[in-house]
Amino acid sequence: MLNELDALAQRIGRLMVLNDQYRQAQRNLTQQLAQMRVRCDEIQNALGQARQECAALRAERDSLAATVDEAYTHLRRLLERLPQSSSPPAEAPTWAKDHTYGENG
């Protein structure tokens, strides 16, 4: 019976060690999870800011494209008022026709 109690005490000791290891691993993983959540929030904030900057740049690009269109239209009107020469009228340059500048969407 003493041998059984000794074996039981050893098993309990091993279970206690395993329990301590499990709890430490759980604490480590909980800490890592908290750090990852903070990092995720930081990345989401940076992404939101980048999206806002991108939208602002698109708006600025569109505004500049509209200004170029207006200037080109004004130039065409001025050129139409000039006396006609014998050369054929020039077509609009490619950049004046397409304001996507290689961008899709």
C-alpha cells in the first residue's frame, strides 16, 4: 500500500508540473494574442489612413484632369478663332483624351 501511495504521489507531482506548464503556456499565448490584437489595430488604422490619402489623391487628380480639360477646351476655342492655315487641324493629344493615366477604375 505504501508503494501505491508513493506512485500516486509521483503521478500527482507530475500532474502538478504539467498543470503549471499548461498555465504558463496559456499565459504566454494570451499575452501574444493581446500583442497581435494591438498590432492588428495599428495596421487597420494605417490602412484606413492610406485609403483616405488615396481618396484625396484621386480627388486631386480628377480636379487637375478637369482643369486640363477646361484649358484644352479653351485653347481649342482660341485656335478656332484664328485664321485657318493650309495645314489640316491637329487632333487632340492622347493625354487629353484619356485621364485615367494607365489606372483601371
